[in-house]
Amino acid sequence: MQGRVQLSNRFFLNCVSPVIPVIWTGSCKLRPGAAGARVEIDAVANAPLPSPRRGGWIAPREPSLPQPRRFWIRTFGCQMNVHDSEKVENLLHHAGYEAATDPSVADLLILNTCSIRAKAEHKLYSDLGALRSWKAQVAGRVIGVGGCVAQQQGDAILDRFDQVDFVFGTHNLRRVPALADAALSGQRAARTNASASLDRFDLPERHPDLRSATPGRAFLTVMEGCDRFCSFCIVPTTRGREISRPASGILDEARRLAEGGACEITLLGQTVNAYGRHDLRRGKAEARGTMPFAELLANLDALPGLERIRYTSPHPIFFDDDLVRAHGELASLCPHVHLPLQSGSDRILQAMRRGYTADEYRAIAAALRAARPDLAISSDLIVAFPGETEADFDATLAVVEDVGFADSFCFKYSPRPGTQAAERAERVPEAEAQARLERLQALQARLRLAGHRARVGETTEILVEGPSRRGGRQLRGRDPSHRLVNLADGSGLRPGDLARVRIVEATPHSLIGEALGRGAACAPRGKLHDGVKAGPGPADALRGAEPSGGQPVGATG
Ligand code: 5AD
Ligand code: SF4
């Protein structure tokens, strides 16, 4: 039997013919609303339809009624992961899914995972255990796992966890809607093939329903992957080789973000200031449409509407004179650099394969401060790397003190299977590692508070993010140096506003300010201001080791 159908909703892979509902069992490349698809009818279903999970049928819960499926995304790890979740969210909106207001009303739950340290990976496994009951509560619910753990483990996750329906790797975000569609119709699959193609940057426009985690602020990917292979780090395995996106796409996206109401963008990349370097070295920058990172920043600075530009995370060895100079010249480039040090011991830096010495790091910090005297520097630090002695650790404390980090993320070394350092036998005993971590954190806390106290009386400008964790009518926001400022009385201000504030008090984790009025106009209020999330939203970030203020850790570097 043959017939013509009108596709009603490709996500259920069902179609409505003029006379009878048609259940489509093959893969379906057509879009909802596409009329006149010719189909071959090869079986006739008697009610009730077979269960979508068991039989060969692909059946919706309500066969002929299109019903939007609702998703919830839980994100672990760095800002790159947070942004990947936004990309997935956007793709799902384009595919007709809706964001759930809460996991309890979601049909599809996606975990975007992190494997940078063992703790993050274990959190995934315990969450997956707990999600069994979430799944059992409503028939037809599905779970997808993406991100770095997914990239590494692929379909082993499907074998190990029968509650997981699909797995997608870090290069396979565009496949999520198809994987979700298939999962909702009972098919389990993993897609984790690494790709060297620029296709992954080719994503649809921001969907009107995509809500902004922080109004007025947006992430923008400029490069991905890492070729450095630091001996402790799993990222080159999970994120693949360095690849830079053509500048035209970056500038177009930045322009659109600004038009949509973003006044602050954060450029993302695993080694963000390595942007374009391979193309330049091979003489292919023009052909591939890339340029030196400092030039990209200058082009972004020239765009109207962008008040603030940030980037994370740079690698110390990719700071050239032009990039240092840019910090003194570009008005919109924020006076803050998150510059991972990892260790202050030359011996350990060498064992980590970082490519610089402690004094070279100090010199970069000094050059940046010479170009921009008010520049705040924050960092990532690892204690108890294999073989780290008390003297090595003291050398780390010395650099932290000399450079005077405004803040830092401090981690205990965590062996990652497959990395060079994981093979090393000289482990620092756990009690010693913990004691070093606490000493480092205490030093950082002292420096942070001293930095905060020095700012009392200053006037600055914050981008209002939302309600303060301190409760009441307080609002929180970040100043250009990325310090968290709580406003005792935020009356008249809304998330996404730029506000002039006077710092009136210093606390260990934030500054307290009083509002003086609105700051520079933050572009016309557009999509990036609408639908502000109250509390965690569908791309709920599960934050790990945080410096003050609860920002997800920078995107490596
Ligand atoms: N153990 C502990 N910390 C690590 N990081 C990366 N790999 C490890 C590891 N194996 C830290 C680094 C990096 C940050 C994102 O995470 O400090 O900059
Ligand atoms: Fe690359 Fe940064 Fe990991 Fe080193 S620490 S391998 S530079 S992502």
C-alpha cells in the first residue's frame, strides 16, 4: 500500500496522512510540516500500538497528537561545557523540543559530563544511579550522556548503564536531536567519533526560546581542542586536536549577540590564545580565514555594542607582545586574565610539560600589568603533582604571593588514566596533599581579602547577573576585573543592566557595593535579556571547585 503523508512531528517519527495516522519506522530526514512525503505502507497497526521500547514499531505515546518533548540538561565542569550545553539546548529548541521548568516534568534528561578530575567523573556515576528512579517514574523517559566522559568511554557507557539511552561526544553536539528522537522511540546509540572538521562550528542561529543563563552576557567559541598534552591533563584526549574557527563566523556571531542585547562576551577555547596559530605557522591563515588572536580581539573591540570582552583560558606560552599590548589598547578588553600557573616549581613545571618556568610566568604577569596597571590575574593551581616536594610546593606559594592572584582555583592532583603523569609512581600521600591544598587556599584567601579591602571606596561598574545569594533585595554582578559585587539595594536594576557602584565593604568572597545609577547603555534589550532564569535553568551548571562567586572553572588552558 502506498500513500502521501504530512509529517506532523519528526521527533516522534510519526506522520499524519489525510486519512489515517502513519507510524514511520525508518530514519526520517524530513521536517515537521513537510507535506507530501511518499511512503510505502508495509504494515497496519491495530490498536493498542506496541510499546515503543520493545517492538520494532516507533510509536509516540499519543500516536497522532504532536506533543512537545521537554528536556533538562545538567552540566558538569568548565565554561566550555556550560556553553556546549547552551548549544545543545539551542539545537533541541530548533528540533521542536521545549525546555522543562524542572527535571520532574522532563522527558529527556541530558548529563553533560566532565572528566578533568576523578571526582567529577564519580559524580556522574552516582547521579546516574539516582536517575534510575527518575526514569522509572514515567514511561518513555530517556537519558543522554555527553561531554568529556562520553567522548572517552563511548558505547561502554551504554553497556555499563542500562538506564542510559544515548551517548554523544564533544564533537557530536549536532547529532543530539537525532539521537534524542531515536531514543524516545526506543533506539539506543552512541556517537563519539572525533572530527577534524570545522562543521562543528556550523550551528543554527540562536532560537527565540533559548533562555540566557546570565542576561547581557554570552559565551562565544573561537577555538577548540588542545595540542599541548600537559602530562596531568586529559583534555587533549577528550577534546581532540586544536582547531580554530574562521574569524568571519566569530565576528558575525559576536555582532548578532550584541544586537540581541549582549554587552559582555567571553571568548572560549581550551587554549584560547593559541587561536589561529597553526594556520599562521603553515601560511594558511588567509585560506582558513583565521588571524592572530590579538587581531581578532581588535576586530571584536571595534564592534558596536560590546562593552566587555573576556577570554578564557589562555596558556602562558601563547602570550605574545601584541596580545600584551592589546590589554593596554583595547577599551572593551576587561582588565582581568585567568592565567593558569599550575605550579611555581620549575622542576614540576617541566614534569608537567608546561613549557615555561616560574620566572617566565612572572615576566608575563609583569608585562600584562605594565600594559594595564589595574589588571587582575587569577589562576589554576595543582598541588601534590607526583614527586612534588615541600620545596616545590613552597615555590608555588612564592609565585602566588609575588604575582598576587586576585583569586585561584586550587586542585589536588588527580591521576587521569591514559595521561603521562598517571604512570608516575611518586605519589604524594593524601594527608600531605590535603594539607598543601589547605595552605594554598589559606594564602589565596588572605590575598583575596587584602585585594577586596584595597578596593573599598572605589567606583566601578557591574553587569547585574541576578539575585544575590545573600538574599533579600540584594543583587549580584561582576565588575570588569571579574570580582563579584553584591548590591545591598538593587532597586530599579534588572539582570543584564550595567550599573555604576561604589564599593563600601570587603568580605572574604565578594565586595559589597551601593548603586550609583545605570552605567553605559547595554545595547537594546533583545533576546539575551528575555526569559531570565530564576535559579537553575535547563542548562543547570553543576559547579565544582569554585573560587569566590561560584563561576564554573575556566575552560582549561
Ligand atoms: N588533576 C588536578 N587538576 C587538574 N586540572 C587539569 N587536570 C588535572 C588533574 N589531573 C586542573 C588544571 C586546569 C584546570 C581546568 O583543572 O589546573 O587548569
Ligand atoms: Fe591543554 Fe590546558 Fe590541558 Fe595543558 S592543561 S593539556 S594546555 S587543556
